[in-house]
Amino acid sequence: MEKMQTLEQTEEIIENHPLTLIYISREQCSVCHSFKPQLEAVLENYPQIKAAAVSADDIPEAASRFEVFTAPAVLLYIEGTERWRGARFIRREELEHQFTQWSEALE
């Protein structure tokens, strides 16, 4: 998962990749720290998904731009449009279902 440095960099990844996952977290969020390795493990099975990590602490305007009110948040973009989001307590099975569904739709 690539760490984003700016909001512009994040927007560029969404625009330039057909299947993009944005992971928004906070430094003081214990759920964020425990969930990220699980998310990365699931993403290993989906190389077609471009994953980007955004720290709401480093890029505070990201929370506003993506309308995120709690962390962690996972946003899945298909061809530049948000198609799915999960926040706070995200089930691994739901993530895998969404990844499979959207990966197959783009084939």
C-alpha cells in the first residue's frame, strides 16, 4: 500500500487506475493499526487493485474531501467513482466480496 503525501497525489491515483482502494487512518487509532495488516493481506490476492494509504493527521483535508467521519475508512473507487466504503469495524469477508465483485466486473 503506497503512502500518500498530498491530497493531489491521492486524487491522481484515483483518476489513473481503474480499481483503487483508499485507506484513511489516524495515528492514535488502535483499530487503524490492527486493521491495516489484515487489509494488506487481503490485497495480496488482488494485484489489480491500486491501494493508497492516507493519514488524516498528515493530510487533514482528506477527511473533508472524502467525507470521512471515523477511522479507519476504506473507500473503493471504480474508474474514478466511489462504489463502496466501509468504516471503523470492517469485516474481512465483506472486503473480499467487494474486491472479487468489482475485479470481475472490470475483466
